[in-house]
Amino acid sequence: MVSQVELEEYLEEIRQNVCSRCVERPLDGPPCQPLGKMCGVELHLPELIESIHQVQSRGIGPYLDRNRHEVCEKCAFLHSSFCPCPMDYLAVLVVQAVEAVDERRQQRGKAPESPRPSMAVSLEDIRQAYREAMGSWTSCDWPTHTGKTGLNLKGWTAARARLMAQARAMAKKTENCQTAEDWHLAAHWLAQVEQHAQMAERRAADAVKAAEEGRWLDALLQAEWAWSLEFATGRPLRHAPPLAWQRLRDLIEATYLAQEVAALCTM
């Protein structure tokens, strides 16, 4: 079990490099719980650290799987309508923060572990991942149950939803009033999804440009933004269709980690 002194070092690292990038933190946070924002990291930090320590992987998927098994299944908020945990879209940064503390401790008193072999990734691999993902996510492409009438918006665009809202409103039938309202709200939400998709593609393009210029940390941050924007819309992590920008993010992450390992080996 992680000691209190160790917890404080992990928490300080997370505050600096994860919480500072969290879009959900309230003004003057962290800590966020006293400000009315429950945070999964604050609630489950010891379990979260232990979960990360049980995984050795170049990809983030195994960390997320282990976290759900070791932390989420024991959380009081499981199966509720409210999840306080930012782990999904900040997962890479959380893992990096924990591993940064571990590396410092190894340097202070332990022999460092042998670096894990890295995935051989070329710039062309990264460019190809970007080209393959371009245009693959533009709007809602997963089933939904939206509004009081439970609209399934899979395959719909904001423009089509606006036309449907207008048509329902013009029908002037009492039974269609709620339907018209639901379609109006659906059009607004679909417009947000489309904006997120466009922004994610721009972030992905910036990630490729940064990679080509050798700015690997910037490339990773931009790729993480592209990937996390999918979560912000509610696009499922573990169901078809696959996440548009996950492969690009994984390839850039592998290269960034390889660069970090190489730098440590030359010290």
C-alpha cells in the first residue's frame, strides 16, 4: 500500500501536470472536493496508483481496463448518472505523472529498471494513421436515446435535425409538440458534436505537424486533445465504430516514450 508521504508526492505531481489541464476543475481548484466538484482522482488516489503499478504497457488501453476493474467496480458512484472520474480523457497524463514519481524514486535510491522495448514507429506511420482517420468521424455515429421521446440520432446531422424540428413544429399537432422540442435540442447537440469532430481533426493535423518538426511532447498533447474531444461528445470508448484518433495518439505516444527512454539512457 502506498504510504501517506508517497501519496503526497504523487498528488503534487498530478496537481502540476494533470489537474492543470483538466477542463472540469472549478475556479481555484484543486483541491476540487471542497469547491463542490467530486473528483475520482481525489476520491481514489491510492487505488488509482496501485492500479497503474500493476500494468506495464506502451498503450493506454490496459491501464484503463485495469482501472475500471480495480477502482470503478468499487466506486460508490458506479451505475449512477454521475461519474466524477476524469481518468478516461486524462489517462495518459495520469499514468505519466505516476511513472514520473516512480522514476525519481528509482534515481534517489534504487537501480532503474531496464527500459521497456519501444514500438518502432516512423513518421510515415503517423502520417498514414492521420490520413486513415480523416473524415471517419464527422457527426453522431453511435446509438442514442435522446430527449423525452428517446430519439436515436445515429447517422443524423445537425442540418437534418433542424429540418425535422421545423417540420414537426409546422404540423401544429399537440402530440408532436414534445417531438418538435426534442428535435430542436437534438439539432443543437448534433451541431456541438460536429464542431468537436472538426476541432479534433485540426488538433490531429497539428499533432502530425509537431511530430514532423520533432516536437514530440507537443505532438502528444495535440493527439491527446483530438482523442479526448471524442469522449467529450459521449462517443463510446469500447464500442463500434472505433475511436477515430486513438491509433494516431498511440503511435505518437510510443514515439514520445521512446524518446524519453533514449534520453535517460544517455544520462
